[in-house]
Amino acid sequence: MKVEVSDCMSGLVEGKNALVLGVASERSIAWAIARRLAQEGANLALTYQNERLEKNVRPLAESLPGTLLLPCDVSDDVQVANLAQELQTRWGKLDILVHSVAFAKKEELSGRYVDTSREGFRIAMDVSVFSLVALCKSLEPLMGEGSSVLTLTYLGSERVVPNYNVMGVAKAALEASVRYLASDLGPKGIRVNAISAGPINTLAARAIAGFTTMLQRVREVAPLRRNTEAEEVADAALFLLSDLARGVTGEVLYVDSGYHVMGMV
Ligand code: NAD
Ligand code: 0WE
């Protein structure tokens, strides 16, 4: 019998316990990562932000047998603590943490950055940045040698992308947090990295005016002349979350068709 390579499990994350936050729909980057991890034999726990999104996420979770489904609004300390408690009870240890969560008020994602409100700044930083710190702190007791943490970022952290505004500043802080967390958790053998993804048509992106034009522009000028697919991000995520990347921490890996290397577009 012929065995296709694609039918074989790599064993890269086989038997590892993986928590993935940020699935909102089947287009979510977090969902592509979760599917890939499940495919390679990881045990999964997914979270949902609220009851409205639970309706979307439950059928996705149920399509991957054995997947735990837990609530977690990352802006609520109690929910973060309960999540850690629940995973302690169910699994006792955690090998993989995927943070694929970001939020800014819609009105902050248009117009001038200089007009950002104090409350808009606070919310974007709390949900998109501090949440990673809070999760790492709560879950650190469950993690150990060989554990790996991954978050998602975007080029707007280091270049000005019109309308990305306070989210760009939040992503800059997120990337800096990856370095500080890598330094804090490294001595325990816990790695912390980010993937900087090119624009992908998800729920979070669809709400943005002019997003289709951005996708088009990337297809025209990125070295690979195409858009980024969530599955490409998931493949890179599998690497960073596996022991193949055992020597990599504090890093931001671009999965963006090479767009970020261009100096004049
Ligand atoms: P998405 O809308 O599918 O995912 C965003 C997630 O954030 C949702 O699941 C939402 O429930 C969650 N979230 C927001 N506030 C939350 C809260 N208070 N508590 C818990 N969860 C909360 O969109 P996506 O594009 O898959 O976004 C995932 C990550 O990827 C984000 O960090 C985003 O910044 C990043 N990213 C996206 C793109 C893109 O173009 N889509 C590019 C680069 C990076
Ligand atoms: O990180 C993101 C999007 C994050 C996001 C999206 C929304 C839309 C709905 C955060 N908060 C909200 N709040 C909402 O109410 N991306 C990388 C995708 C994205 O968003 C942009 C982009 C790109 C790319 C916004 C403006 C310009 C470019």
C-alpha cells in the first residue's frame, strides 16, 4: 500500500497539551493553528471570549474529538485564573500556549493616531498586550522545560500602517513583551515567540475599511506575489511550538510572503 507523506503524523507535538486562545470563526488564525496541532497529535483546549462566540466555537471544538472548550475573556482576571485552575485539574501540565487575541475599539482604527482616547489606548493595551503577560503568569506553574508560547503580531508594530493606529503601538508593546517574557521564562526552559502575519481575511480584518485594497497591494508587491494564508501561519506555528525550534526564543518570525523586506512599494 502506498503511504502519502501528507497522511503521516510528524510526531512533532504528539501527546503535548496545547491551549489555544482566539478562535472566533473558521477563518481565525487560531483555528488554523489548532487544526494543525490536532493533526499532529496534540491534546487541545480552546477558549471562547463570550457566549455569543461560544456558538461559533463549540461546533469547531466538537469537530476535533477530545478537545476541551473553556470560557476566557482575557480582560477578566477571574476568568484567566479559572482557566489556569481548570487546566491544572484536567491536564496538570501545559506544553503549548497560543495567544491569538487582539482588540481595539472600532473608532480607534480610523483617522489619526494622535486622536486616540485614553480609554481606547487602555483597552487596546489591556486586551492585546497585558493578556499575554497575565496568561504567562497564571500558566507558568503548569509549564516547564520544553514548553512553548506563541503570539500573533503585525508589521504595523514597526512601520506606520494607515488606520492601524493604537493597534500598532499595542503590537510594538506585544513584541517587546515577547522579549521580556522570553528572558523571564527562559531559565525554566519555556520559550516565547511571535509570528508576524501578513493581512488575512478574518473576522478582525473584515471589519476594516479598505482591507480588500490592502490584500491586493500585498499581492502586487510582496516578493512571493500572493497573500498570506492562515495555513501558512499554522505551519510556521507548528515549527515554533515544537522542539525543532528548541533554540529559538524572543523571536518575531515573519510569515507575510516577504512583504516586510520591501523598502519602496
Ligand atoms: P479573529 O477575529 O478571528 O481573532 C481575534 C480573536 O481575539 C477573536 O477570537 C476574539 O474573540 C479574540 N478576543 C478579542 N477580545 C478578547 C477578549 N477580551 N478576551 C478573549 N478573546 C478576545 O482574527 P485574527 O485575524 O485571527 O486575529 C488573531 C490574531 O492575529 C490577532 O492578534 C491579530 O492582531 C493577529 N494578526 C491578524 C492579521 C490579519 O490580517 N488577520 C495579521 C497579523 C496579525
Ligand atoms: O490585528 C489586526 C486586527 C485587530 C483588530 C481588528 C478589529 C476590527 C473590529 C483589533 N480590534 C478590532 N476591533 C473591532 O471592532 N490586524 C493585523 C488586521 C488589520 O487590522 C487593520 C489593518 C490590518 C492589517 C486595521 C487598520 C489597518 C490595517
